[in-house]
Amino acid sequence: MHANYIDSSGVKMGLYPQANSGAAWTWQDNIIIPPNANLQDPFVLSGIIHETVHLQQPFFTRLSVYGELEAWQIDRNAYFEITGQFYGEPGATFHDPNYINQNNGNNRWNEISQLSLHSRTDLEAAQTLMIEISPGYQADKLPLQPIGDEIAYRLVSSVNQAVEKSIDSVKEIFDFLSP
Ligand SMILES: [Zn+2]
């Protein structure tokens, strides 16, 4: 499916030096990978899948924890399809002996894989896990949901808070007036 998307959509892949070592999507809907990237490396391939997921997402979804969680989950499965191993398992990418000892195997990636895209609590958990797995990853700079949904969510919750506050004040007045 993702390979078909790359074939049929006119997505171009380019080699481009980047600050971080991974693949990235561009504003022109292309995928760039660093010139020294090894296309035999399953991590590079699953990174390309990751970016393909972003290109299939609506623009503001790409810039949200929701969009990242979807890409991380598919990316993890793609790596498993290619290697038969999950991230963090011995011999696999993200395997860190210290991390393994302290955290009971690849449980952070397992946790990521089990989070729901439709729960704000889960999206917050994803934000934390992503930064723990990949320190310096700026998941905390992204809105949880695509920005339109995020604004709608915040408006609704501030309206709800305002309504609750005025109900409280009405109750107080009522209590005050009641004998
Ligand atoms: Zn991403």
C-alpha cells in the first residue's frame, strides 16, 4: 500500500543532508533521506514508510501528536514486517542494554503500539514515550490533535468551564437566598 502510494502519487525521493539522520517529508510532498543512508538498513526503510504515512495524512495531521503516533505505530509494524523483530528487541534498532535492563524489554515501543489515536490521555502518554525513546524529539512542541480539532477541543472545554463556573455562582446565589 505504501509502496503503491509512492509509485502512483508522484512522490519523489531525494538524497539531502539533514540535521538528524532519519528520513523526512518536505513541503513539496517528497521524501528526503540523507546521502549516506543505507537502503539495506531496515530502520531506513521503516523510516521511509513513516514519512509516507505523513504524506498520506492531511497537512495539519502531520503536525500533531495524533499524526506522529499513527506514523510511529505503522513504522514499528513495518520494521517487524521487514526483520521479524520489534524495535528494542536484542539485535534490533533501539536495543539498548541499559534501557532493556531498566525497563523490561522493549516495553516503551509496546506501549506506543497499544495507544489509541482517539484518546487524549493516550496522545499525552505518546508524547512522553516518544521523548523517552528519542531524546530531543520535539513531540512536546506539537498539538495533541490536528490544530483545528485542538482549537475546537479547547474552545469547548473553556466554554464548559465557563458554564460550570456560572452554574456554581448561580448555586451560590441560590443557597444564599434560600432560607
Ligand atoms: Zn513523523
